[in-house]
Amino acid sequence: MHDPGTLTLTRPKAPKALISLVPMIDVMLILLVFFMVTSTYLNLDMIPAVQRSGEPDKAPQTAADGVGSTLMIRIGADGIPTARGMGLELADLQAMLVTRLQDNPALRVLVLPSGAADMQALVSVMDAATRAGVTNLRVVRLEGAE
């Protein structure tokens, strides 16, 4: 048995090494903030709507290529369609689209409505494009833009 006159010391067992998740959470939060900040810089130049003046002229594209130039029409909060920086009436927009389609039958039309624009303005622009003969029309919506 145990002799009361002897002192025995027992060492406590070493605690198991803990794997801390704090550094991983810190890195994830930094990455989250980085991606949130960089994703807010939406650049509409990524859509090739017009040719920049500094770029050399390319060979004209034909309709057989299946790829044509792109025209972006923005609809403001007031419902006025804007193409190439100019506000247009619906009749003028239709005439411009007819002219552009004669030059390039594979014309792509992108419609970018403002979040405050009326639905009727969007439908009117789409009707004008249809009457002009546009067959490649897309409505673009920017997420989170208010």
C-alpha cells in the first residue's frame, strides 16, 4: 500500500495540441472583404458595345461569321432610351436600328434598364427593336445596382 511518509508526485498529462480555427477564419474574412470590394467595380467596358478610338480598325465581320457588332441601349429612370450617349425617341431609335441592321445583319442589341425605369419603357424599346427587325436582343440586368 501507500506509505504515508513518502511523497509521490504525479505529473499531469500534457494537454493535447489544439488546432485553432482562428487563423483560418481571419484569412477567410480578409478574402471575403477583398472579393466584396473588388466585385463592386463593375466595368461596362467589358461589353464591346463600341470600338475605342485608339484601337486599329479590324477587318469587317460578315453575317456568315455569326458574330456582329454590339449596340447597348440604356433605359434611364425617366424611361428615355440612350444609345451611344444620346437620348432617343422611339421612332429615332427604330430608324437607327434599321440603319445599323442594313450595315450589319448580325447586330446584337443589349438593353440595360435602370432599376428605376418603368417596365413599359423596356417593353417599348423591345417593341421598337422588333419592328426594326432585330433578332438578337438581350436584356441585361446588373445585380445589386440600385
